[in-house]
Amino acid sequence: MNWLTGYGWAGALFALSVAHWLWRRIKAREIAEQWLQQHRYRVRSLRVSYFNMQPRFRLTPFRNNDWAVDFRAEVDDVRLGGTGKVRLRVWTDWLGMIDREPEISWERMPTEENDGARAPETQWLDSQIALLRRIADGESTFRPESRDAAARTEFDRTVEHLLAMQRRGLVTCATPIAELKVDAQYSAITDVQLTNDGRRALDRADQAAATHSEQP
């Protein structure tokens, strides 16, 4: 019976050790995710890095690396744009939270190239160029695509783009018709026309796109 009791204690200690190991990794992942969110990064992937031939963190002679959890993350920079790869090292203790500020090492800084996340300014410009193309194709009246809230919100953004382009002299348009029945700003905008400046802006965008596509 004594040997059975010994195995029971050993099994309990093993289960406790595994549970503690999992707990520390859960807490470390929470710390890593919180840091990325606070610094305006949207996570594409986040996984534990168990082995790397090229260490990217400083030496820690007075700390036990067994208590550190390393992560590899692919992230979108939602503030400045671009997609990059970063490593995060989170130090833990028995409670899993000895240091809530991870060590950071970038493998590739965020860039818009190769399908990277677009910067807010780039997204704004892309949306306006897309509208200029629609107007150049003959569309002069804009209305929400449907009655649901998402379509209404998207249409309000479209009107704001058109008004911004009107102020820059790229288009002319009538005063937007206010929406009075639902929770939205506008119900339609009419008489939208491209100006000469608008045509030149569209030509420049086409030239830039052609140049970019020709680059290796």
C-alpha cells in the first residue's frame, strides 16, 4: 500500500506541475496580447517559440530562462500601417506575472509591402480613388446599398469622402440629403461630377499603380 501511496503523490505532483506550466503560459500569453493591443497592433498569429537558432534577446545571467516564455507574432500596425513579425519574451513567476512588460525584438518591422496592412492615410486615399473611378464611369447619384446599419454607416463614410473631395476641388456635388427616418446622417447625394483636377488626380493614381506593378 505504501508504494501505491507513493505513486499517488508522484502523480499528483506531476499533474500539479503540468497545470502550473500551462497556467504560466496562459498568463504569459495574456501579457503578450495586452502589450500588442496597447501598442495598437492587431494580431494575425501568436504562438510560443520553443527553439530558435538565432537568439534575439539580451543575455540574462542572473535570471532563469526556464521562467521566460517566448512568442512569435505576426501583427498589423493599425496606427501607422504595415505588417511585421515580432518576438516577445515574457518573464513569469509562480503566479505567472513577474514582469508585465515583455522584451521585444523585431524580426521584420511593419511594412505595407507584400499585402501588409494599409495605413489609415493609405486606406483613406484608396477609398477616394475608388470613388473617383466610379464617378469617371458615369455614376452621379449615391445611395446606401441596403437598409441595414452597416450599409448606412458605410454610406455615411462615402458621403464624407465626397465632401472632402469637393473641398479639394476634385468633384462637384449637390448638398447631401439628410436621413430622417433611421440612425444615419445621409440618405443620398446627387449630381456628383468629376472636375479637371479630379481627372488629373485619377490619372496620377493610374500612373503610380502602373509603375508599382512594373517593379520587380
